Amino acid sequence: MPELPEVESLARFLRQRAAGRVIDRADSAAISVLKTYRPDLTALRGRVITDTQRHGKFLDLVAVPAADGGQPAEGPLHLVIHLARAGWLRWRDNLPAEPPRPGKGPLGFRLRFTDGAGFDLTEAGTKKRLAVYLVADPAEVPGVAALGPDPMADSFTVEALAGMLSGRRTQIKGVLRDQKIIAGIGNAYSDEVLHAARMSPFKLASSFTEDEVRELHAAITGTLREAVERSAGLAAGDLKAEKKSGLRVHGRAGEPCPVCGDTVREVSFADSALQYCPTCQTGGKPLADRRMSRLLR
Ligand SMILES: [Zn+2]
């Protein structure tokens, strides 16, 4: 599932590929994908992509009216995309001119430029969470409006992080992936950050000392920056493989920790599972799986 580093790479990729191209048509190929009604997708016709921005895990393509339109001045439209857990963007150099037929396949949305290039948004699996919004202002998207600070921004300082943790009696794993507190980190990179920081995912946010906040801050910015650099220059199609190979503990239960050689373990957390290294993060003691012990009682 794409998180900040992958979405940042997709934004950079689209800044090169899509900028300057004129939109031929945009079509939703699955009922639930498009979350907004006005303006409808035909409003994109003839507009030019000028930029692609990232807000947390959201992509935002900026489309302005073509210069020679001769129409009264209109503001930019933002095509905002949330790939959710199983969504992905596939660039295509040669898309068919006719719109996609809605069906049961993975195709959720298609944007085609007048030169035939464009991209498909696909989503694997049965849970459909891929979301597309067409808005005049990205803040009209509730998920964007609610985002906390971006950890890649200069304003994300040690002091800022200390403020986010202070007084919060919740487990740090949950804090890190809460988009309203910090934007862009999900299940995978929260595991990676906590492994890099050598901290238990169950540690309470309110219990962090000044030194621990500094260590966590370094782990957040270092892990994300490294991941963005690794995927820089990769085509959209190669990003998923790169993400998997770059992860040290996430999705690697049963494999040796690349730092100490102990076996990476897994424990249930919220609606999914987290992975961690006992030697690096919890003083060698495996975390109790609460869901499991509840079931056994
Ligand atoms: Zn380890």
C-alpha cells in the first residue's frame, strides 16, 4: 500500500510525465471511485496539467484551462487521488480513445491525454477504497483538510513532534499512523520507523523523554528520506517492488532482523498486524498478542 515515499515518487513522476499535457477525457470505471459530483469529469476536458502536488498520502493533479480557450477566466481544478490500501497508478503511453467500460476488473479510473498517453488507477482485491475527487480547492476533500503536519516539511521539528506526543496516552504505533496527527505514514513505515528508533510499538506517546523524542524524530525523517531517495527516478511500475525490498521488518515476520539476526515477530494491532524485532525494540521480550489471549480466555 502506497505511503508518503511512494506517493511522493508518483508525484515527482507525474510532474515530469503529465505536466504540459492536455486532458482528452477522464472516466470513472467503477461506481464507488468518484466521490464528488460537481463539477463533473467533463470539466477536465481541454485543461492542461501544470503541477502534481502531494498532501500526506493524497496525489493532487492541478489542471488549468488551456490558454487559447477564449473563455472567461476560470480557476484551476484539482484532481485529488487517494490510492488507499490496494490502489495503484499505471502510466500508459497508448490508451484507447473510447472510454473504459465499467466492470468487475481492477480498473477504477482512467485519465487520457490528447496525445493518447495517460494513466489508469487500479485496485486489487474486493475491498474498494480507491477514491478520486474533482475539486476547486484540495481542502474540500475531508481527508486532506484533516491532515496533520507533513514530516518532510521544514516545520516538522523535534519541538513540533514533542508537542504532538505530549499528554497523549496512546501507543506510539497508533500515533504514527494517525493521519490527523502526522500526514503520510501508514502501517508499513510506522513499523520501519520504530525499528530504526529501537522502540516498542506499544510505548505510550506521553512517556517519551526529550532524548527519545529526538531519536524518534531522527528515525521518522531518516526512514522517509531514505525511502524517497531509493525510489527516486524509478518508473511507477517499479515502485512497489522497491518498497518491499527496502523494508526491514514490515511484512517480514519469521525472517531474520537485518540488524541483529533475531527473528522478526508479528502481533495484531487495531485492524491489522504489526511486525517488530524483539531484540532491537522490546528488550528481547515478545509482545503479548492481546487479540489472541482474549480469544483463548
Ligand atoms: Zn533486530
